[in-house]
Amino acid sequence: MLTRSLLRICISKYPEQLRKTVCKRDLLTPNWTLYCRNSTKLFSSTTVLKEESKVKTETIQKPEGLGAVGKGSAKPRGPIGWRNLALTGAVMGILYAFYKYARNLKEEAIASDRKKVIGKAKLGGSFELLDHTGKLRSSQDFLGQWVMLYFGFTHCPDICPEEMEKVAEVVDALQEESGLQIQPLFITVDPRRDGVKEVAEYVKEFHPRLIGLTGTEDQVREACRAYRVYFSPGPADEDDDYIVDHTIIVYLLNPDGDFVDYYGQTKTADMIKKSIVFHNTKFEAEKKKMSGFL
């Protein structure tokens, strides 16, 4: 093997001296040495190995494009691509749409349950009473605005004032936070003692927009019957003072004059405020929906 390699290099390097060469083996080492006939040393097998190694190194070339980062080379891709982002966005959109759908179903179920609690009987109706300025007012005068209606009496020691203060707080909060204007009304269930003057003195203690209403016993009775308000005067004492037992409820009427909700004594001002905002949003949405069909 070494002899053939030695001859191959000799042919390429010394073609003119090829016929005058002698190949001898070193007795002490396994190397071969090429001599001219005049005993001039040309190559040894050690030199051949070095030359062949050099030839192999030169002939091995790196494949084209290996490790090159050029204009046409493919760019490395990360674990998150545009396709993955688009797919994730689509999935999130579907989940959000399902969440909105489920929430609407829940709100409709709550509204349906509330209607069952309120009952199928229609509450509310028309009335004609005198306000605290002596002017005749009817239920038609308050159409086009949200109304909070409370039945009580001016001699009530604690419950009625607490409920009227709660109504005033809700009216101010809604006006300040959302610009929603509420008309508060107070109808007495004690017309025998609560005339125009007494009612006027009473309502000014709670809110400047509060309107007090009174009338004859028959007029008051008709208004209470329309809203199914229970009232019963108790026994009078020596000073002709008595307590009137009555329903403690604040009624909510929408701008169409329809009864939509009620709030008992346990409802806080914040709970009432949130409920009115909900009903107003629903009312406005239904009004827009109806206008779209016209």
C-alpha cells in the first residue's frame, strides 16, 4: 500500500527521474525510502503519509449551504408561530362568546324567577292625589321617568324615615354615578292626619326632588289597592296619637309607568342602586330593539 502511494507521488513530483529511482526498506523501521540511483533520497513512507493526509484534507469540502445563513436559507422557527397565535385567538373568542351566551341565559333565568316571586297579578295603576303644594297630580304626570314609590305616614317614628333616607341616597347616587334621574314619591296611608301642609313639612326633610301626595281617604285607599299595600290604623291614645301598620316596600316603576320591581326593608341602598341600573339597561335595550322593528 505504501509502495503504491510512494510511486504515485513520485510520478507526480518527479516524472523525469522516475526511471532512475530505487525503493528500499529501512531495516530498523517499517518505513520505505525512495532513492535516486546516485543514492539521493527523494521520499520516505513517512513523507507519503503526510502528503496523503494533506491531499485528503484538501479534497474534503464542506457541503454547499452547510451552516450558511443567507438570503435564501430557511429561518429557524420558534415554538410559537402566527398560526398558533391565530388558533389560540379563535379558541379564546369562542370561549368568550360562550361565556356571554351563558351569562345571558343566567340573567334571563334570574329575571324569570323574579317574575314568579312577584307573581302574575298586575301591580300598579292610575291615581289622582294632591301633591305637597296643593296641586292635583295623577300617575300620568310621571310617565317618561323612573319612579321610586313609597307608602308611609308622617307620624311614623323610625321605619318610614329610614326608608325615605335610603330612597334619597339611591336617588343621589344614581344621579352622580350614571346620570340617571329618579323621581321619588311619597304617598301617605294616613290621610286623616296628613294633609298638604303636614306632607310638605315631611318631604323637605329628605330630598328636594321628593314629592309628597295625599288626598281623601277614598283616593288614598284606591292608590293603596292598586299596589296591594296593606295599612291599618292602630288604637289611638289619650292624645289621639296612633301608629299605622302598613306594608314596608319601595316600588320601582319604569318610564312607561309599569311596575318592574320592589325592595323590602332588608335591601340596602347599594343593592337597590344596582338593581335599578340593571332594569334601566334592560329597558333601554328593549326600547332599541323595538325601534328597530318599526
